[in-house]
Amino acid sequence: MSNRNIISPEIAGEVARACLCLHVQRAARALARHFDEVFRPLDLTSGQYSLLMSLNRPAPSMGDTAAFLAMDRTTLTAALKALERRGLVRVAADEKDRRTKRLYLTPAGNAILAKAYPLWAEAHGAIEAGLKSPDAEKLRGGLIQLVRKADSGAV
């Protein structure tokens, strides 16, 4: 049997050390778990908080929101259904173009964001305080650049 179809543990170790995708995924999961705990008293997940906060602007569309959150529309639709059932968001057809769906925070959605924001601000501040200030800015800038490049197909 040929060894050409077997990846050595050394190569696996190299990938584990170097892979940006792996490290970003691990960091995202760790942060999501942390913020899930922060928002648990509000029966909210970190993803739901991000989604609700992204809707806190004048009548965003489904497409705009999916692009902003780097999420496909099917995943966004599923996430919105849970928030709709709780009465936190409303999805409605655009008045001028019925094919476009507009997303609205309800008064209950605004109220839960008002409760969640101080929890986020405290937890986020503690995380950033653990990083050196320029490092936090460099990290944020690098991640934003990665998303832009990935979205443009330049990665």
C-alpha cells in the first residue's frame, strides 16, 4: 500500500500550528461560549445578540444582514425564526419591492438589547483589557481585512 495517501503527524502538527482558519474558528468558538454564558440570564445566545444588534438600524434587508454577518440566507432565516417566535423581530416584505424582505426589531427586541448591551460592554471590556490596546486594534483590523478579502474572493 502506498503512503502517498497518508498525512504524517508532523504535517498535521504543522497545520495545527499555522492554519489561520483553525485558529480563527477556535477563537470564535471560545468567544461565543463566553458570551453565551454572559447572555444566558436573558435566554439569548451570542449569535442572537449579534443578529439583534445588526438589526438596530433603519429597515435592513435580509440580503444586507446576511452579508454583514457573513452568513448565508438559509442560516439567517433559521436564526430569525427563533427570534420571531419570541417576538423580538419582525420580517416583512418591502413595500416597494415585495421580493425583498425587511427586518425590524420589535419593542421587545429593543428592550432585550437594552438589557444585553451592558452585559456585553462589561464582558467585552474585560476581554479587551486582557489584550494590549494596539493588539486589540490590530486583531480587529486584521479580521475585518480577512472578511473583506474572503468576500471578494481574493483569499
